[in-house]
Amino acid sequence: MPLEKADLELIEVAQDTIKKLYKDGKHHIGAAIRTKTGKIYSAVHLEAYIGRVSVCAEAIVIGKAISEGESDFDTIVAVRHPDPTQKEQKIEVVSPCGICRELISDYGRETQVILKGTDDYIKRKIHELLPDKYTRTE
């Protein structure tokens, strides 16, 4: 699915957020989500010394949107700020981890995710990134 102007703007919001809030050892991933109402929310991840208490940017931004009364999500994107020692300092789109894929799917089975493809950015529905998702049986 090709990207639209609104998708490029969403990437830019995520990039601007991590540029503004980047702190080495604290925040290196930013995320932005657009709701079906067109509102955009952005956030950074929370890194912790003990890794398992860290919280991904995608989870933070979903929680932020839900806290503002939103529940229908259109598109989400995550970006990574490079380590200061890396030669290349471009902020790139990154794929959500498995836990985030589960969370995104739990809160919006039709939510689209922007990814970095071979030549350009691409967009996929979350269920394409998480086939045969585990679900509870009632």
C-alpha cells in the first residue's frame, strides 16, 4: 500500500518528537499515531536500567491517545534516533517489536503500520504483521 501525504506527515511528527526529546540512554525511539478522527499523538519510549521494565514508544502513544478519549486508530509509525557515535545520523522508520504488534492488534485490528521497505516506506495492516494472532476463546 503506497504512502499518502498524511503518512509522510505522520513520519515527520514521530521524527520531530524524537529529535526534540532524544536523551542518550533514556529515549531513542519515537512513535506517532493518527486516529480515525485525524488527530495525531506522539510519544517516546521509556528506557530503564532493567530492560524488562522499559516501555516501547508504540505502547506509550497508544496509551496517550486512549487517555484523550480516542479508540479508533488509523496508522502508527515508530522511528529510531541513531546512537551519537554512529556515523549515519538519519532518523529511520523501524518495525514494531512482537509485543508492540500484539498491542497494536489488540487495540485496532485494522490499524496500518508504516514500515521501511526495500526502496521506500510501505504500509501494512497490523494483522499482516501478526498472522494467526492468539485470541481468547469465550
